[in-house]
Amino acid sequence: MLSRAATAIPIPATHGSELAATVTATAHTAGQVATVLLVVTIAVAFYLFTCLVWPFGKCRRCKGVGKFKSPFGNAFRHCGKCDGSGLRVRLGRHVINHIRAVRGAGQNSSSKGDR
């Protein structure tokens, strides 16, 4: 037997107690949504802070080594993705760089146009 609170389709309330339970559940859900948004915002802010401090990560193709060893012998070749550095720019650092570029372009155009 399913209770009315577990259904996905809203069923019109026939009793006052069911309507009160629905309103209470909605208010409780709004609090949960606010908590989840707060946690996600803090996590994103922490990730962007770490990207500000440590802008590079390991290259995913060569796993940070920067070169590949040939299957026969001791020959090496550089990784084509990172050009042999073994590093890549992290996604959060790309976002930070874009925000800085847009902000800088806006400040430069408005300050030069007024003077």
C-alpha cells in the first residue's frame, strides 16, 4: 500500500491533515535545497581557490611524465598533448582566466572611453 506522500503525482487532499503534511514536507524540502546549494557553493569556491593556488594538474595522456618510451629500446618521444611538460591547465583555472580577461576588457574599454 502506497502512502500519498510517496507518490510523484500530486493528489488533491481530502482532509486538512494531509494538506498540512504536504505544506510541512515542502518547507522541509526547501531547507534541504538551501543546504545543498550552500554545500555546492562552498565546494565550488574551494575548488576555484585551489585552482588559483595550484593552476596545473598532471597531463592525462602521459600521466604527468611528459614523454613516452618506445616499446623496443630506450628511445623516448615527447607527449604531443602537453609538449613534454607533463602539465595541463586545470578547468577551474581556465574559468578564472576567462573571468579576469572579461573583467579586464570591461575596465579597459570604459576607462579609456571616458577620458
